[in-house]
Amino acid sequence: MFKIQRANMQRIALAICGRKGLNLTAEQRHEIQQDVTGTASMSNMSISQLEDLIAHLRRLQQLKTPEAAITSGGDPKEWRFVFRLAKERQI
């Protein structure tokens, strides 16, 4: 069961890093893996480390496409009326 889950998570991470995703080279992907989990190889990662890696890659993917973040409710201007911030403190 865990082997299947680990393999699926590895495929998800590779798909996010692929051409249609972040378009990262293998070296760039290994650097990110090393920075996030401390392990350069996905085969040596635990399931929780793979989850952390996927969450980080998805955040990078959202930063790459800011229009996706805005349409998913990530627009900070939408909450101005709730917080009633002074004009100079609003984004």
C-alpha cells in the first residue's frame, strides 16, 4: 500500500516539475528536493517528506501563474473591507 502511495506521490511531483508544469531540469528539481526535505532523491524520502515536497511545488506553481491564485480567492484586495485598515496599510 505504501509503495503504491509513494510511487503515486513521486509521479505527482515529477508531473508538477515537467514541461507543462514548472518546466524544471533534473538538477533544479534535485536542488529543490534537497532544500525542502534534506534528501536529493525521491526514492529515499518518506511519505511525509514527499507530501512536503508536493506542497512546496504547488506553491511554486501558483507563484508562476498569479492569475490562478486570484481566481481561486487569493486576491488580498477582496478582504480590505473586513479588516478596515488605514489607507496606507492596505495592499
